[in-house]
Amino acid sequence: MSDNKPTTNWDYTVDILVVGSGGGAMAAALCAHDRGAKTLVIEKDEYYGGSTAMSGGALWIPNNHLMEEAGVKDTPEESLEYLKHTTQGQVPEERLHAYVKYAPEMVKYFCEHSRLELQALPEYSDYYPEAPGGKPGARTIEPINFDARQLGDEFLRMREPALQTLIMKRIAMTAKQGHVLLTRSPGWGQLTFKLMAGYWFDWGGRFKSKRDRNLGLGNALIGMLRLSLMERDVSLWLKTSAQELILEEGRVVGVLAKREDEVVRIRAEKGVILGAGGFESNDEMRKKYLPNPTQAEWTCGSPCNTGDAILMGIEVGAALEWMDDAWWGPTTVVPGEECARMLVVEKSLPGCVFVDKRGERFVDEAAPYIDIVNAMYKRHSPEAPCVPAHMVFDATYRKKYPCGPFLQSSQQPDWRLPKEFKEGYLKKDKTVAGLAEQMGIDAKGLEATIQKMNEYARTGKDLDYQKGDSLYDRYYGDPNVKPNPCLAPIETPPFYGLQIEAGDLGTKGGLKTDANARVLNEAGEAIPGLYAIGNCSGSVTGRTYPGAGSTIGPAMTFGYIAVLDAIPT
Ligand SMILES: Cc1cc2nc3c(=O)[nH]c(=O)nc-3n(C[C@H](O)[C@H](O)[C@H](O)COP(=O)(O)OP(=O)(O)OC[C@H]3O[C@@H](n4cnc5c(N)ncnc54)[C@H](O)[C@@H]3O)c2cc1C
């Protein structure tokens, strides 16, 4: 209830109330506690962690303290140059400055004062490494493995990892390990054995659930943050949904929430920090704000991210930005799975192509995933539909590489695929024309495209879209394939096809904020007492995706900044 009269019937009073329990929210709660604030975290879901727990757990932190050790030099000036170039003047400079200043400080603070343990990924380049100020690696950092036994029973209340981040839907790894396995770098066999054995011989874990207790990626990040909160005795209420912001004389002083079946009023003396995710799982909001066609089932994000914080902000007069944008990426909707899977790695591997309904290419398949969906929408028209698009590959690709829900056919031949995959989900034919007919795309167009792709594979030069030219493209390529690790002929039958959706990892538009994470009204003034971070706020990177970790890095950084503003020393 946005009521201007002073309210006295509070059920609980804290200094800082954090709404949501993703990475940004937990970082804010930790920092608030460390600055002496009585802090409460409320989470609508029966699990904590949100999309952050499901994610790759990477943080994009320019000029972070782990870079030097990883052999990559960075400076605040280069970081700013890169951000200014990639955001193309669309983001106020003071927000970019704040990010460049506080992101490394935030990471160092948590590495020194909490359970957070991170490692740099020296080969994981920025997404536009050739742009001014771009780096070949190490701005992306990730959590090391985390032993879930430290959380006790609280572990099973953490949202599970996205299936696409696990080996065989079960076994966790870090991004560093994942890259060793993908590229079959020295030691990959031993590593496979270690991960498998670690899982199967964890008898205590196997007795309790299917979940791997050797956490990696987003689960590791959330595990570390959750443990740090538990050690500080910061309360986290699950199944507690914020529903309205409460105003007193223009200041946000608390929240009306539903805790299971009970309505509670929580007063927050020093501020309410909204970290309640985007609106990716709200079909109505998607259709209203995002480019159409769009559907909630195309997202990989948490089903609980339904834009609640954005709607609450609108009620108290907040301005919005970037509402027509998302952390886009090509996804596949797998029968029987709760969330869509994004094709992050598969599209860079050699021997596949993305086409529209005319069977024509429209993008460098290995480009950053945000660029793929932007290209899909740009191309899409009633005459030349490109939403959905289609991925085509051949038997060699299928034999060598995992793709979406399948392991490579050398390990999971077609006859071992579940029935529902063979009945409509994965299309297969012994000729390109037959496959095109099954997929409802133009056969002549597809044949011509594949002929061209095969020529590019032989010369190593994609003359249309430059697949494999960028250092980023090659990160997920196959280094054993020459001359271009992202290109191989598509010529060995049978041929396969998957439908590709205009999906996302979450939305990136939301409440407009300033460099201190304060929510702004239409007049550009801060609404006192209200902060927004993560995907319920407009992204600090505007419409771009500078590198892996560009959503959780800013969410945690602005969580930290919000607290510095709410509780100045
Ligand atoms: C498979 C996958 C891989 C990804 N990999 C990466 C990566 O490596 N690096 C990266 O930066 N990003 C990655 N992303 C994207 C990233 O996970 C999200 O953009 C990010 O976690 C969003 O953070 P958030 O804090 O805004 O929201 P979330 O982490 O989703 O947290 C929001 C929380 O708020 C809760 N909530 C919603 N409404 C309410 C309410 N009314 N009251 C109380 N609580 C509420 C939700 O239940 C949720 O738990 C990935 C995403 C996916 C799905």
C-alpha cells in the first residue's frame, strides 16, 4: 500500500530490508550486516538463490585483484574505455565510473571478509575483446568449488543449478574445468574421472538426494554467500513475497509482504533494497515490453522472476529503462524440463549453422549470445520469419559434441535418446532437403547455405559473418579443428535440426537507478529509502553484454554500493 500517512502497525522492524535472495541481494545483506545494520532478507520462492543459483556464477569485474596473478594487466582507464565503447553513450558516465571503482573493491572486500573464494579465468575473453579497452581474459572470475556439507540441511533449500550447467544433469564443475573438458586439454580424462568419482562415491550425499554436494558455478557462489550470512546470523525468510512498498511522506519506509499465508508489515529504517530479479517469467509483461513474438517458456531464468519489484516501483512513481531488452540468447525448449536451455557453447563449435525460415544465415553463430537474438529480431518479418530460427548440424557434429540435452552420439547414440526427443523435438533426415521439409524451412535456401558454409570451412574464412574471427568466438571453438576452430563442413548424413527460440537468461530492463543504486522517479530525483539492484533495475551495461558475468557482477556491486549509500560511515 503506497500510503502517505505515517504507519504504526509494524510487525517487524529492521534497518535494511533486502527483497530477493540472488547474488546481489545476498551481497547487499552481508555488507549491511557488516556496517552494523539489523538486516532481513525475504524471498518469495521456497528456495533461495534465484537465477543466480541456477547460473554459471561468473562475475565480470574489470581490473579485479586476481587479474595480475593470471597474467593480464588492467587499469580503471582501460575498463572505462571498454565500457564507454560498448555501451555507446547510452549509460550515464557516473554509473560506469561507479562500476569501475566499486566492482573490484566489492570483490576484494568479500574475498577478505566472507566465504567467497574466486578464481580468474585467464582465457575467457571479454565478449568484444577487439574493442578499445577490451581484454583477452581474466575480467571474468568465478567461484571455486564449494563443499555443500558446510550448509547442513540448508543446502537442500538452495535453488538447483540449471541442467545445462551440469554433466549428465547431475555432476557439477567450475567453468575452468568445463573448458578443459570441452577442449580436451591435457588432464581432461583424469578430471572426468575425478568429477564422476567424487559424485558417485559421496555416499552420504547419494543417500540424501541426487544433487552433487561438490558445488560449482552459481550454486557455489550462492553457497558461499549463504554460509557467510548464516555465520553472521542474518535472517532469510523463504516463502515471503514482497507485495507493496510503504511510503511515509514520500520516503519508502517498509514493505507489505505475504509470509506464507500471513500478511506482514516490515519497517526498514535505513532502506529497502530490491533485488527481486527481472520479469522473464511473466508472460504478460514480456508481451507488453519485449519485442514480439516472445514467450515466458523461452527463458532460462527462475520461474519466480515475475517482475514484482518493477511493478511495486511503478506504484511509487519510479521511472523505467531498457524494458524492451533482455540478456538474450538462443534457447531450446526441451520436453519435460522446467526451464529452457541456452546454447552458449554449442553454437561456436564447428559443423553447425543457424538459419531463418528461408534457410539463410543471419548472424555469426559464435558471436555473444545477446547478439544472436538481437539479429533474430532484426531479421524477423512476416515474409522472412526468424523467430524461431533453426540450428542445423550433421552426424560428425552430433558424434563429437554435446548439444542441448544430448551427449555426443559417441556416448549417447540416437537409439538411446528418450522417446520424446525422437518424436518431434530433434529432427533428423538423411538429406538436407528432407530435413528442411521436416523443419518447415526452404530446402533450396538451406542447401545453398550449407554449400557456402562448407566452402568457408575449407578456407577457414567465413566471408559472410566472420565466424571464428574474434578471440571470443574461438573460446568455445574446437582447437583441434583447423584452420578455423568454429568451422567444419556439414556434409555427413544424417542431418539434424533443432528449433531455436529468442530466449534469455533474464530481462535487463527495470527501475531506473543512479550511480548509488537509488531508484529515480520520472523527474530524475531519487525516491528516498528505495534502492534497486540486479535485473529489477535498468542494467548499468545498457543494451550490451561486455563479458561473461555482466549481470551478477553489477548486481553484487550495486548491492554493495546501495549499502554504502544507505549506511554511510
Ligand atoms: C543457466 C544460466 C546461466 C547464467 N550464467 C551467468 C553467469 O555466469 N554470469 C552472470 O553474470 N549471469 C549469468 N546468468 C544470468 C544471471 O543468473 C541473472 O541475470 C542474475 O542472477 C540475476 O540476478 P538478480 O539478483 O537480479 O535475480 P535472481 O538471482 O533471480 O534473484 C531474484 C530473487 O528474487 C526473488 N523474488 C522475486 N519476486 C519476489 C518478491 N515479490 N518478494 C521476494 N522475493 C522475490 C526470486 O524468487 C529470486 O530468488 C545466467 C542465467 C542462467 C539461467
